[in-house]
Amino acid sequence: MSSSSLSLIASLRGALEAARGVQTQDDLAGALDRIAEVIAVTLGYGTVAVNLHRPEWDDFDAITVHGSAAARAVVLGQASTWEQWAPYIAAHFERRGAHHVPAGSLTDSADGMAFYTPAAPPSSAPDRWDPEDLLLAVMRRANGDVLGILSVDEPADGRRPGDEDLDQLVALAQIAALAVEQAQDARRDATHRAALERLLSVSSRIADQRSRGGVLDAVCAGIRDALRFQRVAVLLAEEGRPLRPAATAGWALHDPVFAHVALTLEQLSPMLQPAHDRHGCYLLEREDAEALLHLQTTIYRSQSNGRGPYAWDRHWLVVPLLGADGRPRGVIWVDDPSDRLLPSRERLQALRLFADQAAAALDAARDFEATTHRADHDPLTGLANRAMLAERLRHALQRVKRADASVAVLFIDLDNFKHANDTLGHTAGDELLRVTAARIDDDLRPGDTVARFGGDEFVAICEDVSGADEAMDVAERLRTLLAEPIPLATGVAHVTASIGVALPDRPDRSAEALLQAADRAMYEAKAAGRDAARLATPGAGWP
């Protein structure tokens, strides 16, 4: 084997090692520098440039130039388009996989193309290389997609390339393509790995069902950091109301954009159709989404847009949140991909998994809330039970001790509930209790507490009342309200209420003492003829 063949083999081996050494995107520039150097030394070219295809812009960037300072100044960092390259990579210039464009072959060169033209005079050798000649090799992925264009100039022997020269150039260009492909694959794999790691972290938090908000925040942060979407929102559905943000990343929770969304889940359904399904996500061009949703104005204009068939350009991307019962609970809306690209299959699949985790968190939180609600609430009326009543009253009395606050306890007993229950039936009696509970609860302030104490007895805790007069006004209003007829499925019920009212006469009164005082005042109201309200007198009847 000749020394030149051995040298070529050694060079190929070095180029392959450089390509295989690419583990991250950061390794790519060094590997291409090394490959360009190998091409220059082995094949004898003074200038070697690698123009890398940028899918987010659908153009080419000269990221590597091996050659003189003058060549680097002209070419390095220059962007070029498909349109500019098209005349040079036309089929009639193709030879053995490369493209040789002899000087003078093109009457109109591509406007704005940055080619370095050596100042040296043409060689006098046969088949001489002209400084205006151009020699290119297209770098392709294994599936044929273009990864870049490698160009060489200033052959050391001053001659135009022969078949062997072209074969060697094409081989080394494909090694450069291997480096680019490995870098892109490594970046994709790293993104997928990061997404899976974040998914595991999110999954571990779902075991604590109380952390719904925290899990949704973690889902948004994971999509932003691992999948590189700069804006993420979890939007939850409420019956007949617009989707509302429950967690965000990149947007503030109260960003005005959510007021502009103003879409219900039902209104969003036209875009959630199989035709737009991409691995469980729904991806549409902006014009198509706005047309399907009959939007007159654009809700949000993406900031991280690109150009070309691979680029994100104000697209819509949403992922439904499906509960364990298969019913939609809301959507995840993502926008502004950091790389300005449409998401790959792996990225969409990971996004779908994040959505599944968010849905699981919602289900877990709902189950936890239901369990907690059953523990703290009366199953018939939905009001607080005695345990929660005692806790709320103790908390209110602590405020009375710490600050200039007040609290009133109203003990409410239905006067003739047993007669209504016996006359209309137990089912109607249950309905009567539910309607009574709702009337009391609706009439009081949102911060007040209403509890079913037992049977037909209810207790209301009214905090921050101004004094006994205001507390009695509340009691009288409730007494009048509860005396109104109650239509039921089996007839109309007529009940009245006796109400006892108690306010702490000193700061150290206990919750039990205050309840007992209100209870005794209620019995005084009954003894006075029912359908009445009585205030517990300090010092009289107090335990």
C-alpha cells in the first residue's frame, strides 16, 4: 500500500474519531474544526468551510472555516439561503456526489453569497484550478436530509479535482455529516433524558395528594426547563366558564393574556380533533386555529418564531388533561420554543407524559379533598360538622384574645321539624334540612362558619361582629328567612326557628362555654313561645 493511501486511511480514522467523539452540541464546533483540518491537510486544500443548515431558519451558517485569516474574515459566520445555494448545487454540476462549478459557468451568481476568492493568479497546469472555481459536497443525514454544505478552495496542486479527489472529498463530507448528526441526536437524547428525570420528580410528588398546586407548578417548570418551551400554562375547566390558569411558567398567573383567552373547553373542542392529533398533543398553524375557533383577534403572538418548514411560526400547541374517567379536566398550553423549531415526536411524547402527570395530580388532589371534606363535613347538608365547628370556634376565640376582635355564636333549632318529618316523610325531612342549611349558609358572609350540630340543630359562627346588637340583627334576619315556606317534592313545609345568641363576656371564655351559653339562650327562646331569638345574658346561665 502506498504512503499516500496509508496517509489517507490515517486521516479518515482521525476524522471518524473526531466525529464519534461528539457527545453534546458543544463538542460539534471542535469536531468540525478537526475534520476541516483533516480535509485541508489530507486532500491538499488551502481553505475548507462548513456551512451548517439551521432548521429553525431554514438557512446555512458558516460555522467552521479552516484557512487564511483573509478567508475566515470573508466567510466565517456568514448566513446564506437555499435560494443562494441552488445555482451551485444544481444537478448539472453534480459529479460523483460532489458539485464542481467551473469559473464562468454561471452568468448570474447568487446575490449576497460570501465566497472567498484567492488573490493568486490561475495555475498554468493542465486542468488548472481557477480562483473563481467552486467545489462543494452536500452533507446529508442517513435519511437524506441536508445537514450542511462543505466547500473547499485553493488546491495545493493547482488542479481541478479528479474522480479520486471527489470520492475522497465526499467521504470526508459524510464524516462531517456524521458529526453533525451525532450532535443533533445527542441534543435530542439529552432533552429526552432531562424530560424523563423531571417526570420522575413530578411523579414522586403526586404521592402527597395535598400538593396539587405544587405538582402543577412542577409540571410547568419541567416543560419549560426540560422541553424548552419558554411559556407554559395549565388551564383548568369549570362548567360553562372560560378556562382559568392554575399554574404557569414564563407567564404570570394573572397575565392579561389569560383574560384574552376567554374560551371554554367546549369552545376549544374544534381544534381537539383527530386530524390535528400529534402523539396525544394538538398542533395547528395559527391561521387554522383561529379559523376553527372563530377568533376575531389573535390571543397571543409567539416571540420565538423561525422560518421554513421545520420552524415554529406562531403555532398553537395544547395538550388535553384527561382524568381517570377519561373526561377532560383542562389543557396545557405551551408556546415559544427556545430552539424556534416545531417539536419532534419525542418532545411531543414527553409533553403528553407531563400532561398525564398533571392530570394524575388533579385526580389525586380531588380524591384527597373529597376524603378531607367527608371527615370535616356533614354528609347530608354539606355543612361543617361538629369537629370542624369546634376547631373554627377555638381559632376565632384565639383572635379575640390576641386582638380587638369579636365573635358571636348562633345556636339554631327548628321548632316543628318532627311534625314536618312525620307528615311529609323522612326523605322530605332530609330535603328540608338541606334547604334550611343552604338558606342559612347563603345568608351569612363568606367568612362565617355554619355547621350542622345534630338532628335539626345548626350553629353559626359570625366573626368580627360589632357587638350584641349586630349579632341579634343577624339572628332576627335568619329567623324571618327560615319561617318562609319551603317547597318540597312531596308538599310545602312550614317551620320556624328558635335561636340563641352568645358573645364571650370575657377573653378567657372557652369554646364549650360559649356553645353552652348559646344553647341555653336558644331554649329560653323556645320557652318564650318559639320562633324567637334570645341573647345570652353575661353571668346568667353561663357554665
